Amino acid sequence: MYTNAQSIKNKIEDLEDILILLRDVDIVAVAETWISSSQRDYFNLHGYDAVHDTRDISLGVGGGVALYINKRWTSQILKVNSSDQFNATGVNIKFKNTSVT
């Protein structure tokens, strides 16, 4: 599932409600989270491992990405280079006998 949040700060509860209704969502990708690195622990989803790449708030509002991986899968964070111009994050996920990056 993918969404462009344009600030996840006031939408995290709505996102959790949607995930309860949809059930069994494996991966949630969120663009434009608009959170700082000091806030990322406040924007996790129950039952999901979270990977955030935040934008430096000195650059202004905007940016940031998050991946939420259902805890039933094994995931490993990959090192991805971001810059002031873009945010990126990567994860290797093991689904049963298959690994996806």
C-alpha cells in the first residue's frame, strides 16, 4: 500500500484504522511524512517494523519517507544514500522462501 501523506503527523491514526479494515497488508510505503528524526519513534504502526528517512528540518517543510513492514516477515534495513534533494530508504524482506529487496 502506498500513500503520499503530506504530513503523517495528523494522519497516523487514520492509517492504523485503514490497516485494521484492510487486514494483512504486508508493506506500507509513505512519502512526504514531514517529520524530523527526533519525531520518528512517535509515528510507528502497531504490528509493523518501521524504517524512516527524515529530512533535516532546517531545509523547511516537506520530504521524508517511511516503510512499514508487517512483523510477520523478517526485514533488514539497507543502507541507501539520501541527499538534501531526495529521501530514500531500502529494506530486504524475506517472504516465506523468497527474499525481496
